[in-house]
Amino acid sequence: MANAERSGRPTETSGATAVGGTHPRLRVACLGLWLIVAALAARQVAVVLGSPRGERLTDLETWVGPNGVLHVNGSLYDSTRFTGTPFNGLALKPLTRAAEQALGWGWTFGTLLLVVALGLVAARALPQPVGRRTALLAAPVAIGLLMLSLPVRNTLWLGQTSIIPVLLVLLGCFAAHGQRTSGLLIGVAAALQPTLLLFTPLLWFTGRRRASLASGVTFAACTALAWAAMPHDSHTYWVHHLAGAGLGGRADDLGNQSLHGALLRLGLNGPLEVAVFLTLGAAVAVLALRRAVRCFDDGQLLLAVAITGCAAIVISPIAWQHQLLWVLLAVVGRAGKRVSDRYVWPVAVILVMTLPARMLLPDMASLDPLRANLVLLAAVAAATAVPFLSRTSPYYQSPLPAEYAPTAPARFRHVPLLPFLRRVLTRPNLLLELLLLRVTYAAYSQVRLAATGGSNSAGRAEAEEHGQQILGLERALHLDVERWANHAVVKIDWLRNLSDSYYTSMHFVVPLAVLAVLYWRRPADYRWARSALGFATLLALVGFWLYPLAPPRLMPGLGYIDTVHGVQDFSQPDYGTLTALTNQYAAMPSLHFGWALWCGVVIAVLARWWWMKVLGLLHPLFTLCAVVVTGNHWVLDAAGGAAVVGVGFGLGYVLTGPRPVVARQAVTAAVREEARSSVRPGGDAGRGSG
């Protein structure tokens, strides 16, 4: 299946493309990626083997441990702890003693070797032609992504065998010599995971009928062998549990990312749920096979296999997290005609397969159905909906390029430091921006909380000590106006309510509004402003980590009134823990003021009318008053916020040069000046007229 293109032309192996003339930088990058892969593998081993015996490899312990299921003379499914097919149990039973002796190191390193083999096969299966850079970097990138993926991490942690069926299918499709061997490997994979029988019609419709027949016969033979050896278990699995449905936990559990599990979570059950499941499953299977056949005819064999595997996930009664690797393989598909659209699908797949769902979608009740079925939705999209480009499309190799700002000289000699980061004038993809914005904010929240050791109470003593330092410095500078302002505002109800509302609402509303307007009306300036905001936020995280600081409202004995959160009980050791998701001691620098100042600067620079500029500059002033009078920040916190914002704008300028509009204006002015000089008396034009 992989030895020749559909057109009959021999494929060029990835190793051959990398031989000779490799740039030294490319070799260094390849070596760096392999070192990262080695570090990831070492970390996985340390995490698994460094955990207590009863908390790691729990599934493997359940199967082959001293009292495991495979030791029991009765049924494999008496306790519902064993979820594999009867053939799976039949194949594992002879390995029970050896697996028990090597329950930790042997199984973990064996699984890592399977992951490496899977990554190497997938890298060699990329559609041809493969460039030199791709040939060198594909293998370490593929293995690294597999190591980071949630299915592999779960497989290593639980001691599962779910990598083996995926590897058998890939070997059958891309490494086996002869159709019979290919069908044999795929048939064994289907005997271990029945929904992989979907590859049998794929082989048939792509002209590999001998392999398709061999696959079906192998599956039937393995199942019959297991039925003859364990008739009661086979009846339990295939008849009573309907091919494993109901084994290993509740079918409506969030871990079950199949269509069956999603329908149960949505409230459907009984005959209606079965009918809907069978109807939708059949539709997904038919659509996926049609798309897979088209991809195969187009020479995108790995994508055809990934689409079929995603459909197998959808139609399976049970698809636990460690069985979902097929979605990650779909990352090889190319979608989008523009350069800015090309990265949406791969980035979305990688994020879905490596990060928890709560990091990708906000914790809102209306988004619960999406968050609970995120991997399933990715599998359905890959199987039926994503408009993957054909290799015959002119956009497959050459998407529509982005428009770049012309290069303009900066005020300083060595600016920009990174000239290859050219200023883009076109609008970025909105879906990708929203996805990255959400993930970045989720990571920011986690790092901000971790700055106090994982809880607000953990850094209380140090934060209060730093609070005393800030108060002492403000007294020396005669800036300690917080208590006076706090008590003055408390006496005026309308002003207190206005300050509380401004503090709680404008922090997110105004920056998001500014970003939205820039994205829609000024896409080039959107990139410039967004980068500055990102730099400032990263610098603020460093400040939170290095200098945890208690705000005035959390300083016992100083008499500040918390107008927003209410009275705090300073006698409780965790009084600062208002929420488990926010670091209450992340006061220096103040991002409330920093983000407001960023808004003010951007509006003042880009707004067309003077009154807009004034309103923009008033926002950080109002924010400063709000954070001080509510007792949420010291005055020096605002100075810290101003500092990180200034450095953020400075980094953007130093790294990438003037913002796009300035660069374009500078080039236009230079062209006009050159035109003027050419028509001055004594110039070339003047001499030509004489």
C-alpha cells in the first residue's frame, strides 16, 4: 500500500531525500529534536516508575498481577475489569508470568519502543515528494507528539495495549510485503479491537482485495480460535456485552469518546439511543470510507488510514482515551487555501490530543456538551467534514501567501534583531486566534496559581512580608495613599459601587474589545498590539513568580476594607484563598493597570479622532483609581504594570522593527523623496532636457 503511488510511480523514501547536502543548521535542529524526544521519554519513565506500585500500571496489575484477571480460572469478564476481546486475553495469558516479573521497567520500556516504532512508520508514510527538511525532522516530531499525547500518556500510566492495534495497522499498510501479510496484520489488529474491521472495506475499495480477504479471514480465524478456547467468555463479550459495550466502566463516562457515549451523556437511552447510534454510525462509516478512498487515490495514504481510524473511534461502543491515537494521525491532512488558514487544523488536533478539555474551552455550563465530547468531535470532523486538500490542488504545496509590510530602516542600527519575523499585514485566522488565546489564558492562570506553590495559602507569609516592604517604600516616597482613598470611597455608596464595577468588569471587556476592533478594522496593527500584550503578560508572570505580594486588602492589621470580595477572616490560615483558580498574591506587577495602560496606548496611537484618544488615555487613569480605592493594589503595583507594558512594546519593536503602518509610510516617503530628487535642477531629468 505504501510501496507505490496510486499512479504507479515508486515513492521516494524519506531517508533518501535527506542524504547529501544537508545544511548544518538542519542537522543541529534534528539533533535538538531527538534530544527533546529523549527527554520526554525519560520523563515518562520517571513519572510512571517513580509512582507508588498501586497507583501506576493499574490496568496491567488488574490483568497480570498476582491476583489478576488472567490468573483466574473463571470468566475474564466476571469483574468487568478486563475490557479486551477474548482473543486479547488468549494472547496475553501465555505472557502472564513474564509480564508479572517485568511489570514496571519491562512493560514501560516496551511501550516506549512501540511508540518509537509507530512514529517512525508514520514519518515514512508521509505523502511524497518529501523535502529534505521534512525527511529529517518528521520522525522526531512524530515521536515527540506521540509522547506528549494524552492517549500515549494514559497507555504508559495504566499499562494498556492500545498502541499495538494502531501499530499493526500501520505496519500492514506501509511496511508489509505482499497483500496477504498486510491483511494478516490488519486482521490481527481487528481481532484485538473489532471496529478496526473498517479497514477491510477500505482495502477492498482501493483495489487491494486479496489483502481485504486476508484481513477478514484472519479476524474470523482469531475470533473462532478464542471462541473454541473460551466459549463462555466469547459469548459474554460478543453477545451479552455487544462487542464489549459496558465493560470497563459506565458507557456514559466522560472517558468514553465514542458516539455511543456521547448520546448517553446527552440523555438518550434504550432502543431510541441504539437506533440513533446505529444510524449515525453507519452514516459516519460510509462518509469516512468515501473520503479515505479519495485520499488513497490521491496518494495521501496516511491520511486515508487516519480517516478510517477516526471513523472506527466514532462507531465503537466504547472508545477510552488510550484508544484515540487515530485522531493525532489525522494531523497530516492539509486544509486551507491561505497560509494563515493552513495551521488551524494541525494546531487544533495537537491541542485536543495533548491538553485537557478544560484548557481548551471555558468552564461554562453552555459549553459542557462540547467540552465533554471534544475528542469525539475532532474524530467526526476528520472523518466527515474537514475539507482536506487534494495533492492536485494548486494550494496543496503553495497556499496563498500572506502580505508583508515593506522593510524600513529603524532608528537603531541592529533593529530588528529577528528580521525573519516579518510584519504581516493580512488578517490572521480567527478560529486559530481564539483557540490560542484560550489556551494561553488557561496556561497563564495555571502558572499564576503555581507561583504560590499551588495554593494561595502556601505563599501567605512571604507575600505579607513583601507587602510590608512595598508599604515601607511608599511611605518613604510619600505615595501611601491607599488607606486614605479606600476609606474615603467606602463612605460614598455610588462611588464605591462604581469602583467595584469598574474593577471587576473592565479588566477583560476593554482589552477584548480593543483586540476585536483591531482584528476587524486594522489587522496589521492587531498583530503588533497583540504581540506587545503577550510580552507584557509573560513578564508579569515572571514578576508573580519571583515576588509574590499581598494586596492591601489581604494585609492583616492595616485596616483596609475589601469592597469587592467582602470581609476577610484573617484568623483563618487560608483566608486569601478566595478561589482555587486565582493567585490572590499576584499583585506585582498589576495587570489590571498594565492591560488598561496597553489599551490606552493602543487607542491613543491608532485612533483617528482626538476624543477617542482622550477616552483611551482616561481608561488607565480610571483603572488606577479603581484598583487602589478597592484595596486590590498598591500604587507601586501600577508602576510595575506600566513597566512590563513598556518593555512589551519595546520588545516588539526591537525584535521585529517598526509596526507595519510606520514601515509602509517610511518606504512611501523614501520613494517620494527619491522621485523629488530625480526632478531637481541639476538632476538627471534636468540634464536630459538640455
